[in-house]
Amino acid sequence: MQKPVLWSTSIFFGLTLVIGLYLRSESWIGTTVLRPLQSDASDYFNYAYNLRNHQTYSRENSPSSGGQYQPTPDAIRSPGYPLMLSFLIDGPPDRKLIKKIQLFQMIFSTLTLVFAFFLFRSLMPPLSGGIAALLTAISPHLIIFNSYILSETMFCFCLVLFGFFVTRYARRPTLWFSILLGTVLGAATLIRPSLQFFPFVVAVILLFHYRRRAGYKLALALMLGFLVTVAPWYIRNMASLGRLSDNSLLINFLHHGMYPNFKYRDQPDSYRRPYKYDPRSKEISRSVGTVLKEISHRFETEPSRHFKWYLAKKPVVFWSWHTVQGHGDMYIYYISDSPYYEKQIFKWTHRFMRLVHSPLVVMCLIGCLLVWIFPGPAKIDSAALLIVRIIAALLLYYTGMHMIGVPFPRYSVPLRPFQYGMALYCLYIIFDIVKTRKVIL
């Protein structure tokens, strides 16, 4: 590496780390979530608590006294995030324990910056890669979510770690490395089960990229690593519950996403929770089959409205700035104190990121399409091409997944580092096209 490149890389890395760590630590110190354990967060905590104290995976609210109480096992939520929490829970959910969990998430959020920086640096020049990393560092969503007892922070870490490993793997593909990639994808799937089909997408990409016997071997090795990682969860479910999984969240995923604009019959009061206003909700959500039947019926009766909602509006909602489920802006649960309310640097970075959010989303989408048509500069090598195509596939996969189900913007938060990276890579491609044409002319 030449000295100017080394210096620019070092400067951008140091800047990214210092700014990212400062914002995250200040947020950790100054943020107070009024009710940190509610809804999803309560489930995650109860699962972790019961694992730690009763060696049972259950979301029942166990009595703190312990004794002979034995919670009933279930499989509604995947075990990855609660398993991590279980190592931190050593007492009741008081302020001290909540702060400890938030510190743990702040550390992993900072590590995400490190892996994201070197991921971007392997694809783009120092300036483009450094800007993508800085955007990740100052992203308000990625910072504020560290204060919630929710899985987004850890899922984001696992995804970026996977992306970082892909940058190394693409230049030295081996069977053992393929197994490692599959293992990381398996760990991420145990945090967020919506990722469960993506390893098949990666396997197909490897198959076509390396072709012939090498492609088959690498793809099979990746699937082996993935299946070995997730298999214990399904074995546990069969042993404890007599079934592979619980379809409750899948039913909700499909059911809650079937209402155009998140409203029941366009009633303003039903916004965000239209299923609560639908008198047939209980009947519709009996099974996956009944939900799919109802969706099919609605397409038949109002095809234009539902095609517009599923194909046009859902992707826009999924990548939008404001959370639909929460308290507006980037907040899920109500926050009584935050540096974003008081400190200028937080206000400035928030205002800036909100301003550039939509252009970055558009450039990201263009980049995801361009890498399959015009992958980049003429000098791009085969390894870099594989990396950007896997990243593009991940972003398109999740967009498509939430076009099928519920497109809550909260679920796009862990993808923000890839969104920023692909947006900057899109600019990199466009500038190279313009530069090349100028040379030709």
C-alpha cells in the first residue's frame, strides 16, 4: 500500500472510530428509555431470564423469587438475541442491569464500525469508503437502537461481520471459509429468522460466480455451515414442542402487512395497528393458509389498490426514515432523556442524516441494480464483483421479503451500513462511467 493511501486510510479510520465511539458513549450515558421492557423487549428479557435461571426457553414472566416455578417452553422468537442477553442477566431488571445491557450493545455497535470501515475500504477508494463508514458512525438510528433491548444492534453486527468475512473470502475462497460464512449466516438467522432463505441466495451466487465443481463445493460447504448452526434450534423444538417452529410471527408478518397504508378501511384511528380494528382478525390469523387466502381475496376484489401497496408503497415505507411502530422519527419506545434533545452535535448529525436519507436510499437502489448490469470500473476484479453482488443481493432480498410481509422501517435499520456503502459505490460507478466517456471523447 502506498504511503498516501495508507495515511488517508488511517485518518478516515481514526475519524470514524473517534466520532462513532463518542456519539455512542454519550448516547449510552445520556439516554433514558422510560419503559425499557415492553412488548418485544419484554419477551427478549423474559427468554433470557428463564434461560439463565430456569434453563428453559420461555417468554413467560417468571417470578423473581425463583423457587419451584418452571416456565412453559415455547418457540415464538428465535433464540440468538436472548441467548446473548442471558450471559448479562445476573439480577432483576433494574436501571443498573439495563445500563449494562446497553453498554454491551454500544460496544458491539462500535465494533460494527470497525468491520464496516474495512468492508467499504476493500471496495472503494479511501474517500468513498471513508464517507460510507462515517455515515454509519453518525447514523442516529444505529446509535439510538443501542438503548433498546431489541435485536437490531446484534443483528447489524452479525450482518456486517458477514460482509467483512466475504471481503476476505472472495480473495481466498476455501471450503473451510465457506463453512465459516455459513456459520455466521446461521448465527444471524437465529437472531432474525427472516434471513433464513438468504444462504440459498448466496449459495446460488457462489455457484454461478465460481462455476463447475469449485462452485458446487463452495456452495455446499456454505450450506453445511448454515445448517449445522441452525439445526440445534429445530432439534430442540421437536424435542420440547413436537414441531420444528412456531408460525405465530410468520402469521403476524403476513397479516399485519396486508393493510394498505397501515390502515383498516382508511380509518385514521387505525393507523399502525389496523389489525386491531379488523373484526375478522382472529379468523384471518388462524394459520398461514388463512392469511394467504385473505390476501388473495383482497387482490381479487381490489387489485389496483393492493398491487400499488405491495409493489410500490411497501419498499418506500420499508426504507423510510420514520418508524411506523414507535413514537415517530427514529424512536420505538419513548425516551425521556437523550443527547439528541440537547447537544448540538447530535442535533446536527440527526438533521444532516435525515436530509440525505432519501437520496442515499435512491442511490443505494440504483447501485443494487447497476452491479448486475455494469458492476464498476474496468479495473474491478472478480473478488470485488462477488462482494458487491452479495451485498446487493442482501439489500434486494430484504426489500423483497418485506414487500411480501410487513414493511416496518425498524427492520431496515440493521441494513443501514450496507445502504450507505452501496449508495457510495453507486456514485463510484457513475463517476467512473463519466470519466471513461470523457477519456474516450
